[in-house]
Amino acid sequence: MTQAVRKTGRGRALARAAVLTAVVATSTLTGAQSASAGGNGCAWIGYYNDTIKTQHWSGCVSGYYHQDVWSNGRSESTGTYYYNGGVINRLWWSIPDGQGACTQLWYHKPGGGYESKGLPCEEN
């Protein structure tokens, strides 16, 4: 980036946007690489007909949970639900090939607060 571009407000805004984009892209790739085949903790993410699919796997303690899902600037949450074993499947939205998605499973601790029970990422 030239010195002249850095001095302008527009140039600074473009530089900040470029840095933010690089940080988000790096975070997404790092998360995708660290996830074990789409599964992490009690959460799993994958694709079914190019649609994001998540699962809450058995093995987590019974209690209240919620799951957040995000991809390419879009995010949604399940809202609070009670989990008492088994596998819970959810389909979210379609995404094109080459895009990644992540999900985070949150346990609502009885004394207050949340505890992550999995954060897998996967690329379609």
C-alpha cells in the first residue's frame, strides 16, 4: 500500500477491511484444520446435499444447551433446548462448494454461565 493511500480516510478503511478479511479467513482455515473430520467434543458438522448439517452427539451430560452455526457472514442459533442423550440432527442452509461452516455447542451450566462442548468446522 502506498503512503498516499494510507493518508486518506478511505485508504485507512480499505486497509482495515483487508486486515479484518485476512484475520477472519485465517481463523476459519485454522479452525477447519484443527477439527477432527467435522467432529469436536459432542458436536459434529458436515454437509448433506450442500446443506449444512449439525449433530449433538451422545456422551454429553443431560441438561440445557444451545448451538450456534455460522458461515460466510451468516449465523443462526438453535435457542435453548433440553438434551437427555441420543443424537440430535439439524439441517441449516445451503452453501456453495468451497465454503466452510462452523458450529459451537454450548452447555448451560446449572450454576450460571456457559461451557463449550465442541467447536468443529468443516469445508463443503
